[in-house]
Amino acid sequence: MFKTPNKLTTHLSTLSLALLSCYASAAVQQLDTIAVTTEDPSHSASASQAIQSLGKTIVTSQAIEKQPAVNDVADIIRHQPGVTYNSGSATGEYGNKRQIDLRGMGAENTLILIDGKPATSRQSARYGRNNGRNTLGDSKWVPIEEIESIEVIRGTEAARYGNGAMGGVVNIKTKPITDKLKGSVTYSLNVPENSKFGTTNRATFNLSGPIVQDVLGFRLYGSWNKTKQDALDANPPIVTVGRNGSPSTTYYAAREGVRNKDIAGRLSWKITPDQVLTLDASYSRQGNLYAGGDTESDTGSIDSATFDMQGAETNRVYRQAYALTHEGKWSWGENKTYFQFDKTVNSRFPVYLGFGTEGTWENHNFVDSKLTNYRFSHEMIIPFEWHGDHKFTIGVEANHSKLNDADSTSYDFVNDSIASVGSLGTIPWLAQGNRDGHTSASEYGVFIEDVIDFKQGTIITPMVRFDYHTVSKSNWSPSLNISHDINPYLTLKGGLARAYKAPNLYQSNPNYVLANRQNNCPVNGQALADVGSCYTVGNKDLKPETSFNKEIGFELHNQEGYKLGLTYYHNAYHNKIEADTNVLATVKNPNWEKAMVSETADTAIYKWDNIPRATVEGLEGYLNLPLVADKLDLSTNFTYIRKSINKTTGNPLSLMPKYTISSTLTYQATDNLDFATTYTRYGKQLSRPNNVRYMHYVNNPVVQERLGSYGVWGASVGYKWGDFSVRAGVSNILNKRINVTNSAASKSNEIGRAYYTTLKYSF
């Protein structure tokens, strides 16, 4: 199943067998004491707030209950320090399909885990020329009501997780199996005041308990969710008059609706009090409800002819995952080992692969993109004492990914229907017509980490990780994190890490071809008639993206729970993978006359390639004030992006606000009654200052557009009596609206005031 050089296979196999035999031959014993402890967030005095520390946030289930998440836990995570929420593209394409972005490194560099296991279904969506995907990401696969906690790890500590964690990691932990038979049924409703925006209905059930007391337990949950699509004219339409004098109406895409169905089961077998075997199985179906549809063009506009598709499903994502996990305690420490298989089928309307229509529908016949992953992970945690307390971890990982997306490799050099001038020329080393849509990659990783507590308020954590990827080859990711208590009230923390990301399965596939004519081609300084046409092709020789991450911060705190934390981070990004950076070759354009270009205007062939440098720099912080113990808590988090720049183009890496400040006040009036209110302020948002394609210079002067700063305020109240609980609230009380327009800085909707409620019955 995994393919890699024989020598490497031998080394990894030998190491894996040695690690497994190391504990398989050990006598099974119950450890009386292991010097590794973790705080239980649910017992914190401020469990209703996210628990903050330098570089890490834990959002508890109690905090989640008090936040107005519509249908995605990203609505809550986006308010944590170091987090922005964007489409991952500097142009803002697919603007209403935003994802979690840690420290401005882009959604592709934020690793989403579910119970510690990667969720990568978004990689089944075609990767566009401007680094965007038509996807809702991987934060929707667990219903909000079934989340026990969310751990957000930012920056240098995330390097140990390997590929795709350059910005950080979000680990969504599901609720555990209960020791008694318990269950719950929950219904949630979210209704925007403006009827042009979609209403959400969500229902969830949970059942958990023992089958054989203290030996075999189970958990089963399911969820149904529907968010109605926004009206086609939710954003104000624009009427223009064409050359023939006829008016034309253009709509800017609003938010698509979502129809989610989830079911998941778990069986847990306590072989002994110290050996647990867990089997997980889950299935999800996620369908969109069309609302104009974001595109990959700079305007994001759609034609009124698509009105008849309003509310139809044009994209369906099916995800199934199965995992077998073993957790054990031994005389020497602990282990966690799992095998996982997950499969995603991304079924959607086929789209054009170039020109001004790239990313828009070609027809209404569904085609499938299939992504499968086979994963193995084995970790051993060995505590010992030697000049301090050590928590030594060694881990081995392997992953094999296969992608089959025949439609995205179907560009026909001779007969493609969208090339109104005919063929742009043939790439000689690629077959004509449909090419193989299969591509795959295997990855193997080994890491060693040691958390050393010198018992003098100093903790040092060195880590080194080695990865081998069958496309981008070898990579080393060392890191060093240091935390020191200056006194009982002041802690300093700093870190250095080299993190990395391998090329994705579209960027590295030579059969993935995108086409353009003249205006959409990169600028070379010629007159328009000399620009000709261009292709962009995948590149199997890509290097891995790497980032040298640095951070330093401090925290002031006391025993009453007051905290003030501030962290500065600087990420030096190397070899970022972008399209259209180097001319690979040229081919003759056989239709140069019809295209109204000069005979010498050949078709240039570009490839996905590594750009030298980019920089991301910023500040993040938090202020926690338990104003009245166990009663009144005030929490403020902020993120400030000081710099985000691609040093080749001078453009930011993503379209995102300059800063985000979020303050939450919670009041526990009685054991049964509580209040919560949140105010979030978003800084100005600027479009990219430099254009990179010829069309921008011909049709649009280089003008940096601006979306001004604005604030959103919400409040809710919750009450519990017996087995029933209810929460009701209002989001965006001041009714702030942001519309998607032809401005390059305004690419997502702020829908205004909405009312929500959640009813829950537990038994």
C-alpha cells in the first residue's frame, strides 16, 4: 500500500517493530503514579470561558454552550487569540466559505484533528489558481453539541504534528462514553431578522453508557442540520448597460445554505483496567444549497441566468471514517496507537478549467472527486527523573493518500468548448483529452519530544521530527520551547521551530492543467497583443513549504485566576507554493489570428512552483478577569496581524482584518441561571495592493480597496430546571450589515441581527 525507497522502508519497519516489541514484551502492570498531569477544564472556576495560556487555548463544552454557533464550531474558534477566519486566498474568492486560519498562515496550514486524528476532507476539493477551494473545511464533521472541548495549539508547539501544521492545530475532542446510561436530545433554531438570509434548524441526539459495566461501553450520536440559502438578491444587484444598449443584472454571491447529516458510534473495551481498545465509526453527508455561488473570478459575481438553480444542491460531500485505537499504561509509561481509514467523496457539478469562467459550472451532471487516507500512528510516553522530571515521547506515523479527480484533469487542448478561439496549442509531453485523474502520495514521520521540568519554574521542551514524503522527499522539523516562571506571578515563554507543509495532490499532479488567454495571464510587460495565452500545469518536483517560526511572550497571573498574556510571533515562510511563477516552456498558438494577437505571441506554459520568501508577523493576547469568584467573568482575546506579505508579489497571503478583539462577559446568577454577552471588533480589511495578471493593468488600475472597522455585539441567557435546559439570545444586536460587492476588500457577508434558541432534554 505504501510506496517508498527500499532503504527507507527497511529503516522505518525496523524502528516500528522495535518500538512495538519494546512494550509488547513488557508485563502489563497498573502504574501507581505517573508524573504527568493535565488540568480538567470542566472543574475550572471559569469553565464558561475559554482557558487561555501562552500558545494554547482550551474551549470547554460549557463555554461552547454559551456561544451562538450557527452550524459550525468555527463560529466559536474564530474569537480565540491568534485566529482569523477567511477563505485562504489573497483575492477573497469563495469569500463566504471561510475557514479557520491560525496566525495568518492560511487555512491550508491549519491542521484539524478529531480526537487527535487528522480530518482532511477539504483536500478533495479542487485547488484553484489563487489558492482557494470551494469547500466549507473540516470543522463541521462533529455536531456542536457532541464536542467535549476544543484545543487550539498555535505556533512553535505545533511543529511536532508535521505536515500542514505551520500555523497551528485545532483538536476537536468528542464527548466520552459515560459510566451510566445517559442521553440527550437537542434542538437549535437561528433566525436572521432580515428574511433574505437563511434560517438554521438543527437537531442532535446522544446515547451513551455501559454494555458490560466497567468492561464494554458504547456511544452513539446523530445530527441533522439545515441552513437555508440566502436570497439571490441578499447582496444588492448591480445593473449595467452593455454595448448593444441592453441592461444586464449582476448579483454578488451570498451565503450558500447547508444540509448536514451526521451519525457516529463508538465501542470501548477495557481489556484490563490499564488497557483500552476503542472502535470508532462515523458517516457524514454535507450538501450545499445554491445561493448564487462564489466563483474564482476577482469580482465573485454571478449571472442572473443561474436564478433557477437557487436552493438546489450543486455540491455533496460524503465522509466516512473508521478507527481502531489502543491506549495502554505499562510499567514504563503509556502508549497510544491507532489505525484509521477515511474516505471522502466530493460530488459536484463540473466546472470550467480556465479563462474568465474558471470555477463556474460547465453542466449540471454530477462528477466525483474521491479522496482516501490510510493512517497509522504510534506514540509512547515515558516519564522518568534525571536532573528533573521528564515526559519523553517518541512517535511513528504513516499516511497514504489517494485522490481520483478525473474531471479536474480533463482540459482538452484541441476541443475545449470554452476556448472560443479554438486551441491554444498542445503541451507535447501530456496526452490529449482526458488524462489520468489518479494521484497519490505517501508520508512517513518519526518524532522525539522531551518535556523537561527542572522544578525551578523552568520547563524546556526540545523536539525533532523527520518526515519523508514521496513527492517533496525528506524534511527535518526541529523545535525548542522554553517556559520560565520569573516569580509566582510572571511567566516568560519563547519558542523556535521549523515547520513544514508538503505540496497538495493537485499542485503535484502534472495532468492538472488550467488555461487562460491574454488578460488572465501573468504580466510580462508586453503589449496586450503580444501576451498570447498561457497554461498552468502541476509540478511533481515541488519542494516542501517550510517556515521558521519564532515567538516570545509573557503571562501575568495570580491564584484567583486573573491572567494577562501577550505573545509576539514572526514566521519566515520559505518555498511557498504558488501558480504562475516561472515560464517552463512555450508552444505555438495555432489560432493567433482569431485570438487577435501577434503571430509571435506563443502560449506560455507555467507551473506551480516555490516562491522564495514570505513573512507573517503579529501579536496575540488575552485578558481574563474573574471579577466575582464563580459568578462574574470577563475574558478578552485579540489578534493583530502586523505583516502578511508574499515578498515576490508584495501581496498579503490572505484577505483578512488587520485585527480582531473579542470580549465576553459571563454571569452565573444562580446554579440554574446564567447570562453571557460578547462584543467583537474587526479592524480594517485591505485588498491586495499589487496586481499580478495583465487584465488588472488593462481594466483596473492598481487601487487598494478598504473595508472599514466594525463591531458585532450579542447576548444570551440560559436556564436549567431538572433535565431540561434552554438558551436564547440575539447576535449582532446593533444590526451591522456587510454586503459582498465589486470591492476587492468586501468578499463575505455580515448578515445583521439574528435570534437564536437551544432546547435540550437530558436523561
